[in-house]
Amino acid sequence: MKVERGRDLAKITWGSLAILACTAAMAALPWLGVTSYVRTLVYYGAYFLALGQAWNLMSGLTGYVSFAHGALAGIGAYAVVLALNADLPMVISLLIAAIAAGLASLIIGVTSLRLKGTSFTFATLFLQELVLLLVRKLPFAGGPGGIVLEEIFPLWLPHVLMIAVAGGATLLVLVFRRSRTGLRVLAMRDDEAAASAIGIDATRVKIVLFCASAAIAGLTGAVHGVFASSLFPNEVFSIDLSIIALAVPLIGGAGTALGPVLGAVIYVGLREILQVLAPNLHLTIVGVVLLLVILFMRDGIAPALGRLFRLKDRRGQVPAIAEVRA
Amino acid sequence: MSGILTVVDAHKRFGGIHAVRGVSLALNSGELLGLFGPNGAGKTTLFNMIAGLYPPTSGRIELASRDVTREPAFRRARAGIGRTFQVCRPFRGLTVAENVLAAIPPGSGVGDDRARAREILDAVGLLPKAEDAAGSLTLGMLKRLEVARALALEPKLLLLDEPLAGLTASETSDLLGFIQGLKARASIILVDHNVRQSLGVCDRAIVMDAGAVIASGSPDTIRRDPGVRRAYLGESAA
Ligand SMILES: Nc1ncnc2c1ncn2[C@@H]1O[C@H](COP(=O)(O)OP(=O)(O)O)[C@@H](O)[C@H]1O
Ligand SMILES: [Mg+2]
């Protein structure tokens, strides 16, 4: 078990170092003279990664599928623009955005997470619709015409913030998954009744995780609000973003830290190609890719790769039966 | 001897099915109680009510004089009830060691929890399988993993639901010996549908049929009970 713990610790250490190095490199891009095309591509990669990891923290680890992460990000975007327009400082505004999304998640979390996964999924769909309806009706939210950020921030600011959120969320999933609490969450995903028989308060775990996950989604949306600077409710609260938030981790490997990274890279690549070739079909094609991944790799690309490499590992260490006999 | 568990007139109905009909029992600490009865007698349902998987339709359940009738399963587990499932329910995505580690209360001890998990696995003979996926175990191993996971809670009361079913003869005698050794640590209720194989290790036993207790007392009393003899020990009504 010492070995096992050593292996776990090594994975966390090397994984964290890799994440920090990537985060630093990507955050430095605005000063490294890369083209704005590359910088924008990296920004969107980080945006979808942050959103995907937020979804992953809840749905990937518990198996309770959320369709609300786009809407939660939208709440963050609206909150940050309203707060900044009220002359609040950036840090406070981002905090308000995260809290707003967290609070919104509690409404569905507390009411539906006692129940089965399908009730939760329907509740998240309901939230998505409810928020769109509210934002279009509420006077201070600008109605169907949306709202505009009054102050213009330098482009590097949302870039650096988004990379930091994406890197931080990935780090959080990496470390949490291998923590004792993370282990108990994975046990719960496998069998909730058996988990409660070993003292796990499943409802509480799910509510807390969903709230944390929503806060990250809200923060992600907030940073994107600063980036986009004008918000239209039909865009911000379209179901598309919620679908991307779940497609990214599912393609790459839900419940793993690496999965959403792969998923985000693949999705951003696909999106670039399809925006030229078939802009209207892009979510349909993402759906097809997702189906293919599920069909051929079951649980996403990262776990499939893991199995492949572990197999090679074993072959390297343990002699095959034929060799033993010879 | 102090009472660890008291069940008072517990009933359970599933729609039209009256699965448990007024069962009462008391368990003293350090006692091994056998719970016997044919399939469908209501043994598992009684366990589920004691462990809190669902509440009784009526009746009361007390753990060490505390009324836990309405408490959820996780709270009863924390209060000291460990249970196994008749149909094994391992966490299939975790390794064998992780299954046990997950059940050790977080932040409870000063010691090394991973070492503790290994100790428990060693005790049930699963240490060589520690790093294997739980989903890959044979039935005999899964039954032992169920016991190991329940033991990780350091329960005061251990509910074992047919841990011997489906095991080979040697596995059965090993596990039975092991269970007997656990009496020093916990009070135990052992469910078996085979009276003969485990009555010998019990301090006391209860026999259920069709949701009700039809006999209870010392192993000798149970052996002599005419109803039990008819139903289980293969004797004709004499
Ligand atoms: N969840 C349930 N829903 C409906 N009927 C059930 C349920 N659980 C058990 N029963 C019924 O209750 C009776 C007792 O079952 P059970 O407690 O599993 O018996 P045993 O464990 O003694 O074999 C059976 O008739 C069974 O079909
Ligand atoms: Mg049963």
C-alpha cells in the first residue's frame, strides 16, 4: 500500500506540475507575440475546459447529469456585468458571479438531489428554461435586448483569468478525485445504497458538489462576460452551451482530470473546422462524435488511452505465459 | 450484558405484501444471533429496516437505547451499524483496497488508514487481491469483501446477510470461523437459510417464516423445536 500511495502521490505531484506549467505558458501567450487567432483559439479552449471541468466535478464524479451548466455560466456572466456596471471592483464582481450561480444551483440541488438522477436532470433543464424566461422579463437584466459592459478591459485580462480558472478547475478535479472524500464520491456513483451503508450522506455530498461545480461554472461565465462584453439572453442562455459543457468531458473521459482537457482540445478543433464547413451542423456533429466515442471507447478517450498504456506497462513487466513456459 | 439492539413489533408492507409481521428482538453486546428462515421469510427486509435502507411501516428500532427508527442509513452506519448485502454490492469502479478504504470514516484515527485497510483485507484473506478491480472478484471473494467493508466501519452491530450462500465447503468453514472470531469486536446477527451449517456457532437464534418469528432461543431449543425440525431438519411430523 505504501507503493500504492506513492503512485497516487506521484500522479498528483506530476499532474499538478504539468497543469501549473501549462497554465503559466498559456497565460503568458498575450506577451509572447502569438497571433490573435492563436490567442483566441487558446482562450476558447480554456473557456470550454473550465466549463467542462465544472460539469465534471458534479456530473462526471457523481453520474447525476446536469443540463444547467450553460445557464449557470450565463448567470455568472449577467452577474459580473451588472456588478461591474455598478462600479464594483473586478474581484468582488467575480465573487458575486460565482455566488449567484452557486445559489441558483442550491434551488435545484436541495429540491431534486434527494431523488433519483432523472429528477435532477429534469430539474436542471427546468432551471435552464426558467432563467431564460426571468432574464428576458426582469427590467434590470435588459430584457430581450441584453446588457452591455460599460467599462472596456484590456484583452489580456479575460485571457489570463480564463486560463487561471481552467487550470484551477483541472487541478481541483485532479486532487479531489484522489482524496478520501473523492473516493467516497466515486463509491457513491457506483452504488448509492451501499455508500449510505458505509456512512456516506449521499444527498449532502451531491448538493455540496453541485454548488461548488455551479460556482465554477458561474466564474467561468463571468470571465467570458468580461471577454464578450455584450450579453444577449437568447445566446447566453441557449441550451447549446449546456450541451457543450457535458460533451467536452464525455468525449474526453468524464470523471477524470485529463478527460475534459482532451475533450476541450478536440471540441475547439472541430468547432474551427465546422465553422467554415458547416456552421449550422456543428452541435449535431459534436453529438455524432460523442456517440462514436461512447460506442467504441465506452467511457471516453482518456480512460481508453489509460487502458492501452497500462496494458503495455504490464507487457513490459510481466512475462507472457508463453515466455514463462519457454 | 447491555442491550445493543432492540426491535419492537416491526412491520413492513410492500403494497399488498406483508413482508415482516410484528417481529421483536433484543440483542446483547458480544452476542452472535442466528437469523434463519426460508427464502421470502423476511430476513433481508428486517435487516434493511434495522440498517435504515427503509423505515418500518410500524414499530420501533433502538440502537443502544437510542430510537433510530426514522434515521437514514448513513447516520445509522455512523452510529455503529455495519451490514453486508445478500446480493453483493461492491463499488465496481474501485479497487478492492479502495472499497475498504472508502468505508473507513475519514479523519477518524491517528493511524494510517491505508495500513488499516490492508489489515482488514488480510484478516478476510483478500490481501493478495488488494489492487485488483472489485468487479473482477469471484463470488466467494465478493462475500468476504462485503464483510471487510462492513468491518472498516468498526461497527458495534454487524448484520451479515447470507455471507455463506454460494460458497464452497472450505470457504464456508473458513468464513464461519472468522465470523465467530468477530464476536470479540461486535454483536452480530448472522442470516443463513441453512440452519444446520451455522446454528453451531450461534449463541442464540431466531427462526422466521412468512414474516413472523416462529421459534427463538438457544441453539438446543431451536434444534428441538418441532416446527423447525419439520421445516429445516428434514424430519417428518412425529
Ligand atoms: N423492495 C421490495 N418490494 C416488494 N416486495 C419486497 C421487497 N423486498 C422484499 N419483498 C418481499 O418481501 C418478502 C420477504 O423478502 P425478504 O426479506 O427478501 O426475504 P428473505 O431475505 O428472508 O429471503 C418476499 O415476499 C419479497 O418478495
Ligand atoms: Mg434475503
